[in-house]
Amino acid sequence: MSALDAESTSDQLPPSGVVQLSHARERRIRMASGAEAVARGNQLELLDKSGQLVARFDSETGCLTLQASGDLDLVSAGKLRLKSEQGVEIEAPRLTQRCEHYELVASDARVSVSRWRLEANRILERSTDVYRRVERVYETRAESIRSVARGALSLLAEKATLRSRDETRVDGKRVLLG
């Protein structure tokens, strides 16, 4: 018998190289190391020498599952691309990304976290409109702050305090108080 244990009693594969498997029987190819390829119905499974699943392909759904009991490394000398018609999901207790250049291009991006920490040497923001809503405290600490408005600058508050240690200047064509 051939390693494929084909249903025919011939030791030779058909000229096409395709062996038809019946759905009722399980077919196995066992390697010298003990690893196996198992065909069951519409699924083809690769098992390591201890019998643990390494890969499963379902020919009916087109689903391919890779499973590793240890680390799984995908390595490419060129680009590594992940493409999907419906989406890409990453689920892990910790996700780390390291790169020289990071670019996100999206029509809609949403980040939802309980705590956000951003550390950068310089932050440049460009936008048509910016709206921020803070429920409790909004504090900025800086060596100096400069706000420039081409049009009007409005500060609205129930109470406002302007305090300086040295001098305070108000300069305008008209200064209206009260």
C-alpha cells in the first residue's frame, strides 16, 4: 500500500496526482518524525508528533486555522501583507508594535481605552474642526502657552480667575469691563 492508503489497491497515484477520498474514511500520511496529515471529510489537518493540531483547512468553508502550542512567527524577507474582505481582528492580553514609521489611513478611527498615555517629542495636529468634551478636569502645564485666533477668542465660564506674579497686560482698541 502507498503512504496515502488510497482506496484502490494500486501503489501508484493516478496520472493527475489527485487521490479521491471517500467522506466515510479517514486518510493519514505519517512522517518519519511522527507528524501526520489527516484528511477527514472536508477537512485536512496537520498534527505534530505529539498529535497536537498545527493547521486545519476546511475545503467547504475555505477556513484555514494555524495553531501553535508555543510561539508562532511569520517571517518575510519582503513585505508581509494581511488582506481580508471582511476585517482583521487581533485579540491578545498584550499587543506590542515596533517600527520606524507608522501610518494609519482610515475613513473612521475609534480608540476606546480606560487610560491613554502618549509620550512624544513633538505633536503636530491638523484638523478642520476640533471638539473636546471633558467631564471633570482639563489641565495644561507648560513653560509657555500661546493661542492664536484669526477671528474671535471666547472664554466662557461661571467663574474665571486670571492671576500673574509679575505683570498683566490687556491691550486693545477698546477694553470693556462689566
